[in-house]
Amino acid sequence: MNQRPEGIDLAARSRARRRALQALYAWQMSGSSMTSVIDQFRHEQDMEVADLEYFEDLLHGVNKHVDAIDEALKPYIDRDVAQIDPIERAALRLAAYELKYRPDVPYRVIINEAIEVTKRFGADHGHSYVNGVLDKLAAQLRGVEKRGPGAG
């Protein structure tokens, strides 16, 4: 099974991120409350194979911190956040939340997962854009971790 020693099922977390991306997309497009989007996904999606607690943390976290997340992204994007393709915007917000508020998750995992979900659901080259933005954001938010041990 794909687990880390702490008992975290990495495959379930990965599925939670995919579902969270879809839920964020729905939230952005519908204007519904995050609570109603989460309820809808809980009933309609195959959530038993995903880490439901992590899924909800991601969505509530993005919802609560969306202004700070968008502000953190601003220096690294070439247009207003609202002008970014909705899938790419959801992936960026999700990953930016994890980079900023979930230091327990390695930045490489966050960026790789964002690239993978964007490849799966986004436009042809959307993953390249997401990768470029998140790499710069990670340097700012996770500079010590990104440079590695002994790099000062």
C-alpha cells in the first residue's frame, strides 16, 4: 500500500487533490457556497477512496484564505487571477494553499500533484504555466526547504 510511516495514505491524498480541484472548479464557476459544493461532492463523487478529511481541509482552506492566496500568486502570474483558465486557477489556488498553509506536505509533492491534475483536466500546455508559477511561489514560501540542507 502507498503509505508513509505516519500512516498517511498518499494515493488517497492524491485522489483528494483531484476531487478538490474539481470541487474548486465547480465553486469558481457556480458561485455556490463552498459548503454546498463540498456537500454535493460528498454525495456525487466516489469519496470513499479519497482522503475526505484532507479534501475538506483543502477546500475550506482555499475558501478561507482565497484573498491571501491570490495575493501570493500575483507577482508570478502574467494576468489577473480571474483571467486565468479556471482549471489552472483552481490548481494554482490549491497548490498555493498547500505551500503556504500546509508545511507538513513537501513542496515537491505539491508541485508534482498540481502538474498532474492540470495535465489531466486542463488545457494542453496549462501544466507548464502552473509549474512555472508554482516553482517561483515555492522559492518564496519554501525557500529554505527548496534550497535544501546546508544552503543558507
